[in-house]
Amino acid sequence: MAETVSDDSHSNSNIMTKLNYYLVGGAVRDQLLGLEIKDRDWVVVGATPARMLELGYKQVGADFPVFLHPETSEEYALARTERKTGSGYQGFECNSDASVTLEEDLQRRDLTINAMALDPQGKLIDPYGGKNDLDARILRHVSPAFSEDPLRVLRLARFAARFAASGFHIATETKALCAQIRQSGELEHLTSERVWQETQTALAEASPEVYFEVLQEVGALEVLFPELHRLFGVPQPEQYHPEIDCGIHAIMSLQQACRLSSDTEIRFAALVHDLGKALTPPDNWPRHHGHELKGVKPIKALCKRLTAPKRYMELACLVSEFHTHIHRASELRPDTVLKVLKRCDAFRKPARFEQILLTSMADARGRTGFEDNDYPQAELFRAYLEAVLKVNAKALVEQGLQAKALGDAIDLQRREEIEKIKEQRDR
């Protein structure tokens, strides 16, 4: 079967006529799926670094020869093979000799759907059955060498998150290889930065909850996200959480966050907002008194270990500490409402406070049977914030108030504004 590849980028150049080049990887996969192609990767067979430089390409690859096209700046890599020489995803020796064939290059790739190529005439080259797996919606490893690279567990989970909505599932034998990688201890050799990079990308996918479900199923969550793994099997009161399991609730909260926002900070915060429940002594189950504040420490530990950006950690910690306050918006006294607004720095960072409200809504809806419930608490807290922002501090300064007296007067007026909102609501 021949497929057509758009090659407009080379229409005005004769450089490519001097090379055996192929479009490979995700660009081929996405074209066959009818998806927009965002990046094109090319493989060159039978060439040497010297020949590429001679034709005007710029070498950028440090570990193996990758070159930028002199006109399009697209990446062209020399066909290569890999041999396992050490631990982790960096423990490989690459061979990019001119004798390496296209089939050998494709064989080193992770999944069959990523191991296809198109030649310049649009002919599909598919030595490992990628097109059949694409049609059958199967994510399957290309060869047993899949188990040599622990990063592929994360990549597999990420592709599962991307394509779950299209009906893709992971082959049983591929899951078995992932479990084998976990048992080998190779996952411990992944760098924190690379784990976070894959996770942040997964959080932006269509079904990010699938990423964490796959990692849990193959045993990788326990190694890479132990704070999250510990939630599974911990019960909650069925009256409020019909799904009972804290881990399932975390996944459901992430799903609801995806319905509310594409913001990966909100999605992450929804996933980890209840980490404190894993610290509840079993004798106290299914109740989790004080889990809100207890959750701050494991969130910080997880974020620091993964080198997550500070903004992710700050939002997640605030949600952990104050999500139940948000849930009880109508019950709180004016001074407690003001305390929440202050602690969340809502006056200076209203956009982040909106993130907190949306994450709290995701938590409330992330329960069996509550998925489509209204959440008036968010609207009430928005009204509170809007009201207190109207307090005119400048007018109080002009009255001669300073320091503590000024602060007390501002807070008094803010509480009065909050009380007005409460009275209007109760009428």
C-alpha cells in the first residue's frame, strides 16, 4: 500500500536528490491516522557525517549524528542501531555506520506504529506490522529490545493517554515487558527531569488519567510516584465517596479537571490534592481527619523529586490545604473566608485563585455519581473575592490610618463586604 507524503519543503532544492531519505516515526503514524503533522523527522540511509556536512547540513546531535536541513531546519538523523551497554535510558552505544539499513533503524524504535517510514514517492515501508496495529488500535512493542530502555514505559503510558479516546489499547505482551522492566530495577535509573518531562506532556494529552493507570498496572507508579501509589487501597466513607478507594478518586478528579480545563497545573493539582489521606493510620479509616494539611508535605516531596516547576507545587499545596474550605463556602464565617482568601494570596493572584476553585470543583465532581453536579461554592467564592477587592484602602490611608490600624480597618471592611454577600445569599 502506498501512502502520499507532502514534501513541499524540498521542492526548491536538489540537495535531497543526493540522499536516500525517509519520513519516519510519528509523522507517518499521524498521517495514516488523518491527524495534523506537527513535526517531521527524517532518516538518511547510506550517508556519513562528512557527506551531510558537505551538503550544507548543520550537525546538532551530540550522542548520535543528527543534522538540520540547510533550508527547512527539519531534523535528519543517520540510520543507526543501538546496543545496551549500561543502566538506564542513556546506557546505549549507537552505531550510525553507512551500512545500517532502514529496517535496522526502524527495529530499534519503541512501538510498531512508530516504526514505519515513507519514501519520497510515498511508498509505505512497514517491516514490523505497524499499519495493521494502527488499524487494530494496538500499542505493541517492535522487538524484545523494548525492555532495555526504561523510558519506554513512560512513553508507552503517554501514547496510551494520547490515543485512548480513539480506542487504542496496549498489547498484553507489551504490558508484560513493562512489568519486567519494573522488576529489573531499571526504572530507578531514570532521571527526575526526564520523568517530569514525560509526565508534563502526558498531563496535556486527551486522557492523562490513562497515563497513571498504565503506570499503576505495570508496577511503575510505586517506583516513580510512590506518594500517589499509596492512595490505592485506602478507603473513604462511602456516603461521600461511593467509589471508596482514594486512588480511584484521584484518577476521577483528574478526569473532571480535564473536563474543566486544559491547564496542566490544574490537572496535576487535582491528581495529588488528597495525598494526605495516604498518611491516615489504618485504625482511623475510612475517615481522614486533617488530611488537608498533612498532604502538603508529600506534595512537596513529590514535586521536588520530580523537579516540577514551583508553580505546580504551590498550586497543589494550596489546593490540598484549602479544598475542603472551598467546599464549605456557604458555611464559613466571614473571618474564615477572609483567612482563606489571604492564605491563597487571592488579592494579588486572582488567576491562581481561580485555578484553586476549578481544582476544588474537579475534586467535588471526581466521585461516582457526582460527575455532573453543580458547584455553587466556586461562584460564591468568586463573589466574595470581587466584594473584598472593592475595599478602598487609599481612602483609609487618607483618614490617617497607618500600620496595624490600617490593616485592621481594611480587614474589618472586607469582613463586612463578605457578610453582605452572605446575607444576600440567605434571603
